[in-house]
Amino acid sequence: MKKITKLNTPYGLATITQSTTQLTTVIGETDNSVYYAQGYATAHLRLWQLELTRRIAEGRLSELFGTSTIEADKFQRQLQLKYLANRDYTNEVDSTQRSILQAYSEGINAGTKIRKTLSSEFYILGTKPRLFHPVDCYLIAHLKYFIN
């Protein structure tokens, strides 16, 4: 199963090669074309995981799962990961990092937009993925840091 996707990104050409279900390679003309293509591939391969992880970090699981996750949401909100992500993105990100995060986020949103179908979790829960923003990268990173 070898699937090759060629992208004409806003940052140059990029190629995504999915050799197996576990191995994806991204090659591009520029660094940002690679980051864009990586986001695009993430939207195709891991969109539900990305959306769920972001909701966990924000303390917004109850919007999907009802009252059974309220305590988990309260705990996550007490961690203030959204505040920390916004603070760090605003105060600590230089222009190169902003450019990378912007390209990656644009790739996720482009990959999401062209999908014909979503994974079954979206349909079962009656939701759609929200736009991904560069600060969401920091939000998820803070969650992963806390977990580890």
C-alpha cells in the first residue's frame, strides 16, 4: 500500500508518501512546505486524535460526552493550559516558530477541508473538527508535558 500525495502548498511543492499505515514521509521544496504537508497528513491520519486531545487540554470533553466528564473538564481547566499556551505563544515564540506553526496549522485546516468523510467518532458524537490555530500546538504540547 503506497499512496503518494503531491501538494502545491502556499510555501512550495511537497510530497507525502504513505508507505504503510504506520510510515509516512514528507518531502518539500521549503521547510514551511514540509510543515504544511505534515499538517495536511495529520488531518488525514489523525484528525480525531488531534480534536480529542485539544478538547482534553481545554477541558471541553463534556460538550461531547455529557455529564460523565464534567469532573475531568474541571480538573483540566484548573491546570489553565489554554492560558499557558496563549501566554507562551504571545511571549516566547519568535518569527521563525510562528511561521512554522502557521504553516502546520494551515496544512491541518486544508487537509480537514478537503476530506470527503470524517472518522466515525465525529458522526457518532454529532460534531465536526474546529479550525486549528497555531496556539493549539502549544496547548497540546502543554498537555503532553503535564502528562509526562
